[in-house]
Amino acid sequence: MLEAVPRNLVPRIADWCGVMLVPESGVDDSRPTLERNAVASTAPLAELVAAGYAARAPGASVERALRDVIASGRMSQVDLADPRSARVPGFDDRTLRALRSHGVHSSLMIPLSDGGRPFGAMHLLRGPEFGPFDGDETNWLGQMAMRIAVALAPLRASDRNQDLAVIFQEALLPDDFPVIPGIDVAARYRPGIADVEVGGDFYDIVAAGSDRWALVVGDICGRGPAAAAQTARVRHSFRMSAWHEDTPGEILAWLDRALRTGGDGMLCTAAVASLERVADGRFELTCALGGHPPPILCRADGTVDYFGEYGTLLGTDLLVRNVAVSTTIEPDDAVVFYTDGITDAPPPHQLSQHRLLELVGDAWADRPAASVLADRVLAEADRVLSLDERTDDIALVAVRRT
């Protein structure tokens, strides 16, 4: 879920966005690195800003500037075009000159706090496509950072309420799926913390009309009873919308409304798809993404690639925008839907998009059944970092045309 935050702010709000969290053990000069981060960027800035973060020039450390924001609990807004600001945002002189040459002119660092001591920060950079951050925008981003912090805080909490978790378990995951002639379906759920059976990841499939089925894989930002309760609300909204034969884009709009009216400020990512048998017996897959990582389409010829276009994170004040993408599912094709617990792991275990494709490609090598494909993908992820050591849940659904 952490990765969804910058992914939904770039390029709508900024050219570069990073979210950094303080390690559970704290951070000081002897341990300068912030433990977890998620980044989104327009292409020209990705490597440039990464180099700037890595720089350790005297008096110019971006992480030190972020730690100052976290310690003070106050925003830091800097005009990079002003030569007097050279040291304020923490970039070394070389990086600062390079940023300016690419038109980057504004830096904004916002602390993340759920009402207690700040535990992280969000950093945004703007280039020539944007003006400076004005008062209304900084107020809105400050409010958004508070909502993000409330959503992220449960991911850091060490105490879990097992009794309530068990009570809410049935609200999260369906007992079974409808039978879809010609389609093989398998789902897997792995909690991110041992002995806790509930989290914010969910999936569901329902019949949505004659020869049409709707699928959702989603991630409520958080864990425990509160996330489970919101998951029940979202899953109910998904079913009601699907039963009305809404399109994937329309279903996402319903989920967004359900989150906004929930009153607890929780955010959610979701991939919604419809699978329809058309006149000549072919199956057409249509997918829309609400801030969710795209599924992976596995073709019968062995090729694997991402499918779909990123849309707006659900539950924010942003206007929901998504693009529905369709394709034909041929015999021996498969699609893998997943939540970002499979990629969002502590360094150096996190998976890039390219590495995840390779991992799924290895699992798909001999075109296995959906259940085998799902198990193999989890086994490959387990080899990168033990599933028992992961702090984020994983939900995975494999759909295969027989």
C-alpha cells in the first residue's frame, strides 16, 4: 500500500514524490538511513533524485533534512530557484544544479503523523509543468498527509488484537467462487505477520449477469479490525455494483464513494476486472485500476507483461480517473492479480516491476493450472524474502483459460 501514495501523486500533483518512514528502532546520526521508502517519478528525474538522496556532501543530506522535518513536525517548503536555498532542502550543489537544469523549482517536505510523534515524511518536487506550491495546495497536501499517516500507522504497530481479527475474518475473504465454464481460478492469501489472520488485502469474484463475471483484488491501507471493517464495506459495495452489471470503472467509483462515506479516512487500492464470454465463445477481459498495481497477463506463447493503466487511489479527495483496458483471453492464457505485499518489502528485498515480471515468467514456464501458478508465484516471492518475515499481506488471484 505504501507504494500507492507516490504513484497517485505523480504526475498529478508533482514530478517526483517519495515517502520515507523511520525505522522502529528510531533514527540518529549513527543510523542515518530511513528504513522504508516508496518513490514515483517522471522519467527524467528518477536517477537524478536518487543520486541526490545518496549524496553525503558535508551539510547537504536529504535524509538529514527529512529527519529535521520529522523531528519538528513542520513542513519545509523551499524555492530551489533561489540560490540562497542551496542547502535548505539537503541536496548537494551538483544535484541542485542538475535539478535546476531540468526545471525543478519547488521542494516540499511534509511530516507524517497520526496525531502522535511523526514517524515519516512525504517529499515532493515540482518541475516546469507546475507552478510553486501555493497556500491552498500545501493545506490540501497537509490534510492528505494526515490521512495517509493514519492509514499507514497500523502497518507499524506491533500489537494486534487476535480475537477481533478472527471475528472479522469471514468479512474479508469469500468461501468459494462461482463456477466459470472454461475458466480455472485460484486465490491465495498470506498474512504479513505471523499469528494474525486478518489484514486489509482482499479479493472476490461474483457472477455479474449472463455469461459475465466481476473480479476485485484490493488493499485497504491498514491492518486489524478497523481495516477488516472497511474491507467488509468495500467488498459489499463491489458486490452490489457488480450485481447491477456495472462496468469495472463504474465499480471503482462505487468503491470510492463507500470509502469516502465511511468516515474513518481510510484509503484503498483496487483492481477491478470483468470477464465476459462473447458470442463466438471467446472470453473478453476488461480491467480498471484504482491506484493498484497492474495485473500480469501470461500468454500461451510464454510471454508475460503488465496489463492495464494506473488510475486514482480510492478514498482521497481526488477526482476518480481510470481507464478501462480490454483484451481477449485465448485458451492457455492466464492473468495474475496481486496486492503490493509481494513487491513492497524492506530493502534490499523489494521487487522492481521488471523483476516481478521475471518471477511470474518463471512460474508460468510450463503453462500450469491456476492453482499451481498461484503457488509458484508465492514460492518465488518466498525465495526473495520469507513470507513469514513480511510485514505486508499478500492477496493473489490467478485466472486461467482452459
